[in-house]
Amino acid sequence: MGSIYDYQGNEIGVTPQMIEPQGNDIPIVTITGELPTTKTQGEINVVLTYHSLSEEFTSYSTVKVQGDSSQAYPKKNFTIKLFSNSLRSVKLKKKFRDWDKERNKFVLKANWIDHSHARNIVNARIWKQIVKSRDDFDDLPDALKNGNIAIDGFPVKVFNNGVYMGIYTWNLPKDSLYGLDDEVDSNAIVQGDSGTYSGSILWRASNMSDNKWSDETHDSMPTVITNGFNTLLDFVFTSTDANFVANFATHFDKQSIIDQYIFLIVGCIVDNIGKNQTFFTYDAQKWYGGMYDMDGTWGLPPDKVASVGWKSPSTAWQSGYTAVAESGGTTNLLYERLGNLFTSDIQTRYTALRGSVLSADNINAMFEEFMQTIPLSLYAEDYASTTGGGNFINIPLADSNNVQQIRQFVIDRLAYADSLILS
């Protein structure tokens, strides 16, 4: 596979020449202290040591359980914070990969439902390529262009009190995205936050009074964000078709929503047309589409993985998705109206992306690059009886969740997406 280029002919890279960690290195993260098992425990003090081929440090740290439905899995996700003193009052900041700046907060992602450990990060890297390929990329806010366009991470081996806990990925946290400033009320990420798929989460209500959206930037949603997102919901729910077309670009960054729509279909991203929908803003008036939490993709369902098995490559857009299965087939109105009223724009953008970022060659190359970092022996150790005290032996679909499944699903899914979008 050759390089991917933006509209100006510049190569789109996701990995700089000199990074931490380097090449195929898988750092070792050692945590001394009791790990929490539920969110209600809050932050627990531990000591964390990070060791790679090119970096080593020890930190007084805090650890808390991260995630919603994932907290019920045997292998937990953790938010970690690094400090340089035992009082945990002085932040220890570190920079990894090509991330925007030094930080003291990161996420250790267990990837319980995705034994490949690849989907969440690789999809985010593909999304970053999609954004950077836009012909109006230079016109995007500087905060977005210079910030983290999507999450990123790298595999690590984790030990707790001498017990090997398997592979995790060391990730950017959600609040590090898009260059947003949490001290500015009008900067915010608003995300679908309900597993009950009706009302506002499907854009079929004029406001958020059903409490199905959350502010991921502030401790509580500022009034300016509440009012701004309610205006957005009302526009989608009540506008005429003519008004929707004429004023869409006033309320939304049109290209980012079209890109979001396309990638949701192509990746069979079954969890993100209801819960996990992601929109962000710098002024509470114009909203951009983002992508987050993309492990339930490329045939892998987001929940009940072992019992559901693999999704078909021809899983129907909207009507076959998790987000609507519990609501009698009700579609997400934003994407329904977008697809019906901007068909030509979607087809034009889709054709351009299929010839570059969303080619089978590029998608598979991105997965191959990430997954070849992890030896097959380490994948096998993830569900060994000696890992995690024997608590991880039931990792779902461990025998079939591999690069071969992804390769074939990519080819089959792209054929389905072509027929759906271009016909």
C-alpha cells in the first residue's frame, strides 16, 4: 500500500519519525497497590512504573475505573493520573507519540470485547486521516488542527502486584480531544449517554429534557451548551426539508457530519448512531462531528459479544443497528435527513474517500501496522489461566477476533457500502 495524501498532495502521516514508544516496542507498566473494581470507589492511590526501550519513570499515581458498560467486564479500564510527589499535588506530565502536549492523565484500556486490541485505535487513526483529507482542512479551527483530532494509543503489558494482567492500550483520555478548553463554557464535547434509544438521542425531540446527552468537557453542562445543543436538536426535529438544507451549515460543520455518516456506514460502527454519538463546539453555535469509542466495529457487536457472534458485512444501515433494535426500528433522524437531503454531496465525498483513505488497502494496512506490534504469543497470554489470576479466560471471540477476520470483513463491508451509498 502506498502513502495517503491530503488535498494539497502532502502525505498524511499518523506516526512521526521519533516517538515514544519506538517502533514495535511494547512498554511494561507496573502498578503497585490495590486496583479498584467499581466506579463508586473513585480514585485509589497506587505507584506506577513505566518502562520502555527509551523511557523509564516511576510515578505516585491515582487509578479509577473508566467506562460505563465496560465496568461490568472482568478486565477493567482505568483512568490513571501521574504525580511526582506522594501527596499527589504536583502533576508529572509526559508526552507520547505525536500527541499535542505533555499530560498527566491517560487511560489504560482493557479492550475486553475486542481481543484484537486494534479497532478503537486504528479506527481513530483512520478518522484522523479522513479529517486531514478534507479540502477545507485549512479553514478548520486552529484548536482542532493543532489538537488531537481523535484518540490514540499504543499497546502495553500491565502487571499489578507482580501478577501479569495482559495487554492493555495506553490511550489519550476523552477530554484531550479537539483542543477544547475546559475553562471556556462554550467549548464542549456533547455525547450520547443513554442505552435507551428513543427521544433526543435519536434526534426525535426538541431538547435534552430526557437526559440522554452528557457534557464530557465540564463537570456540569454550562447553560450556554444546554441552550446551544437544544437549538441543534430543535433544528433537526422541526425544520422543513428546505430549511434543513438551507441552514444546515449554520448549525453544523457540514463536511464533518457527512464524513461521520460515511465512516459509520463503512466501519459498521453499530454503537454510534445512538449512544456514543459525539459532537463538539467552540462557540455553542456551530457543531462538529467527532468519533469516539469504536471497538464495536468491523463486524464486532458492541455488547453481548459471545452470544451474538459476528455481524454480517451487510448489516443494514440504521434498521439493523443496535441503536434502533430496541425502539421498533426508529432511525436516527439526523442521519436519515442527511442521507435523504444531501445524497449528491455524500456520494461525491464517498467516492473521493474510497479512492484514498477508505480503500481496502489503506484500511487493512492500518490494522496490519498496529496488530503486527503484538506477537501472537502475547495475544494468547491474554486469556491464559496465569493472567489476571485466571479471571480473563472467557475473553469473547478470542479464537476468531484476529487480523484475518478484519481483512475479509473490510472487503465485504466496502462492497456493501458501495451498493448502499452509490446506488
